[in-house]
Amino acid sequence: MRALPLEHGEEIAFATAALALRFGERALEEGGHAPAPVTAEQLIEAHRPEDIRHDLWTTFQRVQENVIQGGQPGRAPSGRHLRTQPVRSIDRGVSLNRALWMLAEEMRKLKS
């Protein structure tokens, strides 16, 4: 996965799918009832200099960290400022990690 470079649009596509996994598909619909509090751009944001690479592995790691650990500034549907919460449920964390891994595997197959 480290050998597979991703373009910015591919990173955004990966993060958008992760948003649907974390916050539900309705969060992606325009005019949905519960929009995601963060954007795909925020999920691919690097927090350390060593994470500023554009390959599938690093993108997967950044998105996984941002989805599971939370802490990104966002907005509630009411418009108030908030920070995303970490995933505290072990079952939810495991299922999110599995789904993100499957997403990365499928991206790898597409890029190969």
C-alpha cells in the first residue's frame, strides 16, 4: 500500500467513504437530516510531519486516526461549534477498523 500513490481526489474519495461509515450515509446527502460534523478534507489532514505522504497506507492511517480518535473541529446541525468525539465502544471501533481496512484493500485492487 505504501507503493501506491494516491491523487488528492482519490484521498478525498477514501475519506468520503469513511465519513459514511462513521456518521452514516445520510450525512453525505445534501439536505440530509444529520450532516456529518466534519469534511473529508479534515479526515485526510496530517497531524505529524511523517504523515504528509500521499500513498494509500499513509492515507488509510490518517483517516483511521481521525475517525477513531476524534477531536476535529466541526459544526452540529444547529450550527454550534463542536469537536468530534472518539469512538469509545470496542465493538464500534473494531467494526470501523474492519470496514476501513476493506475499503483500503478495495482501493488497492483498483489501483493495481
